[in-house]
Amino acid sequence: MPNSPLEQFAIIPLIPMKIGNLYFSFTNSPLFMLLTIGSVLLLVHFVTRNGGNLVPNAGQSLVEFIHDFVLTLVNEQIGGLSNVKQKFLPCILVIFTPPPFRNPQGMIPYSFTVTSHSIITLGLSFPPSIGITIVGFQKNGLHFSSSPSPAGVPLSLAPFPVLLELIPYCFRALSSGIRLFANMMAGHSSVKIPSGFARTMLCMNNILYLIGDLGPLSIVSAPTGSELGVAILQAYVSTIPIRIYPNDAINPHQ
């Protein structure tokens, strides 16, 4: 029987562990999360262990590019004093750095796409949203609760825009997590289906199937390159709300 395109998203227990009715098995999902974090830490370690080079090599250039890129985004998208918005740079940098390594990871054969599961993507999107909401109340007090109300709206009409603003505010973390999960699962499945079809034709001992396999192979190359670009682009898109939330917390009504 041909393999299902969804088999690549299966969570496989590697080290089974069970305590009563609770399962604590170490699966392929945390394994590849650890590999992603480990690759990022190793890259930063080897780049910075000697204080960096005067003439940067490829690894140092990549790390400096990521830092400068995130720093530019923070300066452009968060208003206020420089020393205030710079406090968000480490948090945004930590959130932004792993996705460019983690999302394309699923394009490697026999690997696992961590962000193809909604529990992972929602776990990545909700904590920053909740944390920045807490920061908003710490910085502005109860005045932050009036941020969904646009400035200058008459009191009699205030409930309507407040409701319209409050609903997307509560659901933006949900939409960010679902969007990343859906794009990763749909994109990787669209590559797997023609790939499986091409592999099936190659395994058939028939010259006609071998000649006909050029079609599926050419079809596979297009979505593979496209999905690799989408995987990297989603790393940028999925962190856009994380860079916008701090501005709402520091500068309500703007």
C-alpha cells in the first residue's frame, strides 16, 4: 500500500515513558526541536567564541545579518524612546531566530516538521501575546484596558468599536498559530503527493513508466523550491505580530 502524505507528520515515541495514565514519552517532535535549538546555539557559539573576526566569515555574516535585521524591525515598528523599545530586542530576537532553521527542516528526507502540529504553533504564539498584555498593564496600568477604544469616539458609540477591536485582539495569537500550522502542513503535503507518485513510477520495471516519470519529477521540483521559500517566509510572517504587540503595549491608542 502506498504511504499516506500525512505519515510525515506522525509523532513517533522514541523513548516510551508512562506514569500511571500519563504519558511522558520522548518523541520525534522534541528531538527535532532540540536539534533546531542546538544548531542555532552551535552557530552562535562558533561565531562568537573568539570575539568574532574583523573580516566576518559566512557564519558570522549570517548572525550579524539576523541581529541587524531584527534591530531594524524593532526600531521601525515599536515607537517611543530607544532605551525602552530596545528592552524588547532580546525577546524578539529569540523568537525570530529559530523559525528560519525549524520550518525548512521538514524538507529534509526522513525528518520531521515540528510546526506542522497546532499544539506547537499555538504554544509559540500564545505566551508572547499574554506576556506583552501583562507588560501593557504594568506600563500603563488600567489605562491599557481602554486601548481597544479609538481616541475621540463618543461615549455612546464606544461599545461598538471596543467590541470590534477586542475580538481580533483576543484572537490574533490564535490566528497566528493556526496560519503557521496550516501553511506548513498544506505545503509539505503538496510536495509529498507528487513525490510519492514519482517514486511509485520509478519502482515499476517498465520503460514506459520510467519515461513517464519525467513528468512527475519535473512537477516535484517546482513545489519543492516554492515550499522551501514559503517555509522561510513563514518564519518572517509568523513573527510579525510579535513585533507589533510591544508597540500596542507601550503606546496604546497609536
